[in-house]
Amino acid sequence: MSIPDSNTVEGDTTLAALSHASALFASFLGPILFLVLADDDDELVKQNAKNSLNFQIVVFVALMIAGVLSFVFIGLLLFPIIGIADLILVLIATVRANDGEVYAYPYTPDLV
């Protein structure tokens, strides 16, 4: 008998995974949509959508900082790094959420 993971929560794993994957196409709107449409008792979808929204807020702030720094050409190097990091972390989160895990992005504060 295995011990359940403390990050594992019961709920719809497909919607939880889509709450992360939707951020690739609709940045803020995807996670907000899944947060609003989640059933009241589906903690897996709610927690994953909140974590995804928090991460997309951090990515947005990073892109704004890179935009300001692009005047001194440092930001031009940051844009692709931020984009690749966003893609990789969202894909990891999607797979983990599909396994029924609440994925918390690294270095992301709880803003929502």
C-alpha cells in the first residue's frame, strides 16, 4: 500500500490539466475561465487554476520588465528566455495536473 502524495487532491484531472495548458493560448483568460467555471467542490481544478494564474501574472511582470530593459538591449535577451521557461513549466504543470497533483510553480507567490 502506497502513501498518497500530500499534493494529490481528488477532482477532474482533465480540467486541471487544461487550466494550465490554456495559459499557452490565452495567458490570463484561460486560467481565469477554469477558475470561474470549476465546480465548488472540485479543489483540484481550483487550486491548479489559481497556481496557473499566479504564474501567468509573474510571467506578465517579467515581460514588462524585459520590455523596459529592451531599451538597453538586455530585455531582448530576456524575451526568449521567459518564453521558453513559460512553455517548459506550463507543460510540466499540465502533465502533473493530469496525474491528479496540485502543481505549484517554482518561485511563484500566491497572488490570487
